[in-house]
Amino acid sequence: MQYIEFPSVTIPIQGLDDVVLPDMVRIRQKFSSDRITDIPDHLKKELGKHDYASLVRGKRIAVTVGSRGIPDNALIVRTICEQLKEWGACPFIVPAMGSHGGGTAEGNLEILEGYGITEENIGVPVCASMDVVQIGTLDDEAQTPVYCDRLAYEADGIVVYNKVKPHTDFKGEHESGLLKMMAIGLAKHKGCSELHKRGFDTFAENIPRSAGVFLEKMNVVFAVGVVQNAYDQISDLKVYPHDEIIDGDAELLKIAKERFPRFRFDNIDVLVIDRIGKDISGEGADPNVTGRGFMPYFKDDFHTKRLFIRGLSEGSHHNACGLGLADITTRRCLNSVDWESTWINVTTNLMIDGGKIPFYMNNDYDALRTALRTCPRIDYAKARIARIRDTLSLNEFEVSKALAESLKDVPDIEFLSEPYPLQFDEEGFLEDLKQCIKMKTKLMIIADDMTGTLDTGIQFTKQGITVSVIIDPEFLSGTVMTDCEVLAVNSSSRHLPPKQAFDAVYRIAALGRQAGIPYIYKKTDSVLRGNIGAELSAVLLASGEQSLAFVPSYPAMKRVTKNGIHYVDGVPLSDSIFGRDPFNPVTESDVAELIRKQTEVPAGRLDETNGEGIIIVDGSSDEELHEAGVQLKQAGLLKVSAGCAGFAKFLPELLELKTEDVPEIPDPGDRLLVISGSLNPVTLLQLDEAEACGFRRIRLSAEQKYDAMHAELPQISEPWMILDSSDCEENRFSRSEGNREMLRSTISDNIGILVSGMLEKYDGTFMIIGGDTLQACLKQLGCTSMKMITEVFPGVVLSEITINGTERLLFSKSGGFGQETLLKDLKQWMEEKHHERN
């Protein structure tokens, strides 16, 4: 690595003090949001369209992975490799990056690790080398050689995987995609240099020709092509057999160009880009967006008088290729550049202009004013300025007031704010725009079921902190992250197989990281049910951090951890009633041992892990949890943490979250319909007690639980009622391992159908017990988000949801929470609150 310490700028600029920066407005450009929601399922169906199994069985197969950022990159690679292994192949990963990563094997591996693509995460070897084998020559004047990575060459077959998108330096029928991966990516630094010697003006012809030679000489079994939409989500994913790869690459490029995001305006004074990087574009900032490129093809795409680049992305690994296209930057940006890596890249592709050093100022404030000062014939008050996070983030960004006024009649543009002044820190720098500018989220909570999402999120709401709840993870995207301090997401992964749970949680955590959310809290079940190890490791790997602090205690619920052993009511967890849970029996009390059953990530108490991996933190009281939180903060270990609601309630103070007014508790009414889908013994005792004190209890019939579409709806005839899905026969049946999942999903779905029909005639408050049942009911009711109001008792959350335009009050709780008298106590609380309101 080679860094340069640039001196501070002291030269005077005449007239700089006369430049007044205009107010800015947040806007949103709307694009097509089509995307693939279940990537593994979609990919497996694509892979199943041809008989690849017979082609790979018993063979070593090299899978290419490039340096371009792809959403769910690790998930796609792992799915490909797992399918190859199911077919009897022995896959391994080969970095295919040309000269990226400084032109070294170590640099290649560093880039892959940044995407979470490691042997530990994917489950196959990652083999990097810069050695190549010449496999042919082009029939051109220079007899340009065609190369292949030696490791891929020595394999029995190759799977080509890459993103397909418009290239940043040339235009043609094939640009950046599957053919380029073969022609340049797998040719490594040597082959990449050879092809670049011919110049970018030959690429439209030479890349398909090189790929043709590659396909003729090498056993490319199939290719996997990915296209992203304007929101940086995967919209298209296709698999092509050997003979269809060339046509498939052209097909995907046409789709990519249709989906490519662009500005809905032109001719501005200054374009500000927060960050550039090779993970964003081959030129750092895509010339298809900026109109600034090394080649003349892009000059008519967009026009700006000045381009101000503020910094480099984390994924650039300090490679500043493309910074030379800027008119101005800052001293801080230049000081962060690895010039060795940058110049290796630009000399390899012959575009040394990309390595030029732009004019620079000491900070953002002076740089932006200088950019405006050097624009000819400009009225500063009416300056047309646009500021984006990067060229992948054109859905939400900032524009100056004058530019905003000119966009009022432009279709598919939404205004998100009134004009406001730019805010600079004491050193004169702007805060980086997040992926979604409207979102100021500081903390993301990821829970594995719906009740867990709520009982943790409410710890923040009741302290006056704004919380947005995402009920279904499929609705999690840049378009739904709202202006909140805390984003609570239900991953719906409690009952998934461990690998699927890992993938679901990894995706959500990766989205949070991409959006710039500084803290992630993985909410776990307080009695450690579900995929604890898989999900903790998913969050840790997606975050890029070295350690995750896990604080599983919830003293208020008598669930504590001592010397790494988890206790419930003073009894080791595995010996408690939760060791006999009909769906999720927990058979291990040692927290570290339980985690190790699902992950190879190290787990143990701090003195056992050297501060790396999953660090288990003891706690027997709220005082001990608070003290542990303070110590974790001082050690810098709260960026990624985990636990249940017991530790979450201390995070507002520890993370210094912004507080507002606590929501007012509305009139809960004087009647309650309780819907229970839980078989937990705690819930069954609560229902018995409630029935004894006056609740009318209706046990759902077999038809209602298994065929609700044709069943008669229960009649709501009294103010305090319970619909109970449990019975003795079912409890016996549920102990059969093969029937558990079928019972869980079938009964929950059918209760959701019943509730949806019943609430058309019932306008009172209702309560749902059990995370699966709550999720199913909300789905049937068409709810995608909800507003939490308060926590009445520990784990009992009161929320407001909207059904068919009408606001309804909903209580919810996990099956294992609460005292025997909980429903009786809740009835008394409701009656008191109703009396106060009336």
C-alpha cells in the first residue's frame, strides 16, 4: 500500500466568501421495484431446468466470483455451491477480478471476505492465485492471447457467475457481464492487461471473441447471470447452459439497460457524490449516470459543470480509480487513497486519467463553495445542485431548492421535505447520506418471530423513541425504511432449518449495513429457542465486525445466565418446562454449547474467546445487565449485539438514542377477544385461570383448525372471550417429530383465516398469543406494519394496526411469557383504563 499525506490548502480564492450555499430538498425518484424475493428458491428452480447433475457428478468445479457488489452475493454463491454438492460435485471458489484487489491473490481474498464469501461461510474452499494458462489467441492483428486462471483451468469444469450491467467504458451488444468474466475476470492481471492494451474502443468486439475462445477451450458447465433494479435489488437471475451463454448475456444486458437508474433531469451546476468505489462501478462512479467517463460515449448522458467527489466507499479498499474524473475533492479523501492499488488498476486498463489528482480543498464546505465559485455565469441563490450517496443510490437524494422547483411537474418524483440548510460539522464536513436519506435509523433490531419483534421494539417506544416495525421481511427495502430511530424487523426464521434461517437473517443484516445503520441488535428468544447459533453468526458475518456481544438474560422474566449457564426460575434451561416445549424443546443449558451446534464461529465468555466471535455475557439482575452494557460500550462492543428484551431496554441510554413524546395510551375498551395459537404450558395455565375467573373459552374444532375456509366462524357472544386451539389429543400428536412443523404452520394459517373473517363483525380489542399465530393473522388481515403503543406487563405489547382503513387495538405476547393470572390482570387493567377515559 502507498499513501500520501497531502498538505493543507492555504491559497486564497477571490470571491469565495461571496458564495452562499442554497437550501436543499430531499426528493425520491420512483423506478420499477420488481425483484426476486426468495433468491435460493428461484435459483434452484433455474438450476433445475437442465440436467447439470450428470455433467458435474464426481468432478471438481470452479465457481467464479467477481469484485462487483451484488446484493445477497454470499447467499447466491452458497446456493450454487450447495446445489453442486447435492449433485455430487466438489465445488471451490475462484476470484475472477482481473487486476482488482491490487492485482494480488491476497487482495482478491480480501475483497471476497468483505462480501462474506469465505470458506467458513460458504462451506467450500476459496482458492486464489494470479497464475494463468494461455488457452488460445484472438484472430486479430496483435494475435492477442487468451488466458484462464490456472486453478480454474485445472478444474474439471467451471461455473461462471457475474452481474450483468452497462459497462462504464464502452457500449455494445455485450458489456459488463458473463462474457467479460471469462475474457477478463478469469484472465487475471496478466490477461486483463493484454486485452486492455488493445484499448477500450476494441472491447465491444474483442470481449465476445475472447469469450468465444474460452467457451470453445474450457468446460463451462453453465453460467449464472444477475441483474439489479434501480434500488440495488436483484430483479432478474437466470442460469444458462454452455451453448446459451452468449445469447443469454445479451438478453440480460437489454434488461439491465431498461432497469438502469438515471436522473430525471439534466444540465446542473454541481453534482456532489459522497463516495465512489470499484464495488459501486468500474470507474468508481458510473458514467452512465454522471456523464463523466474516460471514453466519449457517455458525454450526452448527463451534463454537470462541476463534479465534487467527497470520498471513497468502504468496499473500494482505498482504490480511487475514477477520482481523476472529479473537478474537486477534499484533502481527507486524497489522504485515504492507496495510490499503489489505484495506479496498478488504471495502468492495467490504460485509463491513467482515472488516477489523476483533482483540485482539492481542506473540507466539504470549502470544496462545495469552490465548485460553485468556479461555475461561469451563475446565481448562487439559484444554483442547481444534486447530491447523491453514490451512483447506485438514485432513488432518494438531495437537490437544491431551485432545482427542486423545476421538478414539480416531472412524473415519478416525490418531495420528501421542505427546504433546509446543509449541516456541516465543526471541521466543515457533511455527514454521509444514507442509502435511504429519509431514514435516520441508528439501530436495527432483527427478531426471529413477530412477538419477539414487538416485545423488544416496545422497550424503545415506551422511552419515547420512534420505532418502525417491519412485519414481513419481504417488505424490507429502500422504499419502506421510514424516518425512525429504530427499525424492528421480523425475520420469520424461528422454525426454518438453520441454513435458511442464516440466509434470512444475513440478508436483513446486510441491508442494514448497506443502509448505513450503525448498530444492529439480534433479538433472541429468552429461553434460547430457534436457530440461535445460525442467526447470531449470520449477523456477525454480515456486519463485518470481529465480535458480537450476546446478553441472553431477562431478569424480569426470571431468565438469567450465570457462568455461561442459562436458568429459568432458578432451574437450568434444559430441565425447565422449555426443555419439553412441543415444537422447540431446548435440550442444552450451556449457552456456548447450544450456539456451537449451529455454527463454527467461536462462542464463549470473554476470557474464552480473546474478544472475537460470539461473546456470552452473564447477568442475574437488571443492575448487572446495565453494568455489562456500560462495559461493552467502553470496549466498543455494541455495534453488533444480541439478547432479548431484558438487555434491549438499556440500549436507548447506551446508544444515546433520540427521544420524543411517549405515545398516549388510548381507551382499550371493555371487551377482549383472546386468540391463542400457543401450546406452551405457560399459556395453557393462563387460559385455565382466565376461564376460572369468567372468560368464556371456546376450543376450536378440528375443521376450524385444519380447514378454516369451509368451517363455521366462532360466535363472539360475550365481552371476555378466548378462542383456544389446544387440546389433549393435539398435544400428544405434536410430540411426533414429523408432525410438528405441519401442525404449527397449518393451525396458525387457519387461525389467521378465522380471525380475518371474525373481525369483520367484531370491533373491540383483541389479543393474539404466539408469534406464529400473530404473523399468520396479520398476513390474513393485510397488515405490513404496525404502531406500538405500550407494554402493559412484561412481554405484553399493546399496538395499533389498520384493517380496511379502520384503526384497531391489538395485544400480543409470546406463548411462554407471563404469570398464571396474566389474562385476569389484563382484564382488570383494561377496565381501569376504560373507566379513566369515560
